[in-house]
Amino acid sequence: MKQEFRIFLTAVMFFTRFPVGKNLPYSENMLQQSARYFSWVGLLVGAFSAMIYWLSIDMFSTNLCIAFSILASILLTGAFHEDGFADCCDAFGGGWTKEKILTIMKDSRLGTYGVVGLIGIISFKFLLLQSLQLTSSTLQLLTIIITAHSFSRLMAVFTMQQLQYVQDIDSSKSKPLANRKLSVLELTIAISGSFIGFLALPLLFTLTIPFVVITQYLAGLYFKKWIGGYTGDCLGATQQICEIVFYMAIIAITKFL
């Protein structure tokens, strides 16, 4: 159990800025195993984002509270996933061969496609959460935010299971996670973390599953078509896109419930 907790803290350390202590032993093997806790890290990020919304709701307008919530998740993760999404926008928008796409993806500079993509996806999140706020109670909205962060990170794990890692492993920041397939037990742990939020609104959240899973699968097919697999940036893009689709699916489904 102690070792499992260390593996979980390794995932927290890698994907967030939560302090985990200076004495946490690090190894690439532990980081490889930490993929099973991606959705659990999503629970932490989502809970922090939801908490910021809840703490500010009595002092500021709902629009500002939503903005604070989004900003909180970005600061907590160091824009880790947003950076991956922006890199994918630049790479797939400006490259027409596998080699060119991967070259652009490695470039630390942000291009036009990346800027437009970031503005678009953050604006989209704001508008979707604004729409959800109008039709949900505060508790429901907080639950939606937490579950969206967790479930979307589970989709990144699914991408790792679906595809092979293709980037130059020696120079990649995701090297320890490359080609690491999870066992059935590890997948169960990952899924259980994501579905904790489903206990609050089981029917609504369950109906969103096909929309999000299909989105992840189609994104995986797109990555495979152009570069033959996934990179760390592709995982970040998958998380961002699936989070958006989760919100969209809830809005659409509530129209018929």
C-alpha cells in the first residue's frame, strides 16, 4: 500500500504542482506505473478547480467564478495539457508529413495554429461551463467539473492503450511512459478513479460515455493516420478535447431528460 501511494504521488508530481514532499523517491519505473492514477490526478485537479468556483461564488459574478475555476486548473497543472493541445494544433495544422509534424511538435515556440487553438478551447470551456451553470445547481456543476477532469484523463490512458508511441524517445519528455501498456488490474484502478464522480449523477454521466469514448477513439485514428501513433502532446490534446466533449454531451443530454 505504501508503494502504491508513492506511485500515486509520482503521478501527482509529474502532472501537477501539488507539493508532494522532498523525500519522495523517484524512478522511471514508478513513473511508468503511475499511468494507472491519471484519472485520480484528474479528481484532484477537478476538485481544486471546483473548490475555487465554490469559494468565489458568494463574492463574484458567476462568469468570474468560472474564469477563476478554469485559471485554477491551468495554474495547478502548469498548463501541461493545454501546451500539448497547442503543440498538436501547430504540428497537425502546419505539417503534411509525419517527419514535419513531429519536428513542429518538438519546437518549443508557439505558432499561429497553437495560439488560435488555445484561445478557442479556453473560450469554449468558458462558454460551456457558463451554459451548464444556467441549468445546473451549484452542487451539480461542481460534480460535473470534477468528473470532466477525471474522465478526460482516463481517455488519455485509453489512447496509450490504443496506439504505439512514435516520437524520438531519447529526446521526449514523455520517455518514461512510452509504449507502457496497462494491465487489467491497472486499467481497473484507472477506471475506478474516473467513475467515482458517476456515483453522484449516474444516469446523466453514463449517457455521456459513448460521446467521449468515440471522440477519443476517432482522435486516436487521426493520430495514427498522420504519425502512426501518439506522442505526449497527443495525450494532452486528447484530454482537452474529451473534457470539452464531456461538457457538450451533458448539455445535449439534459435537453432530453
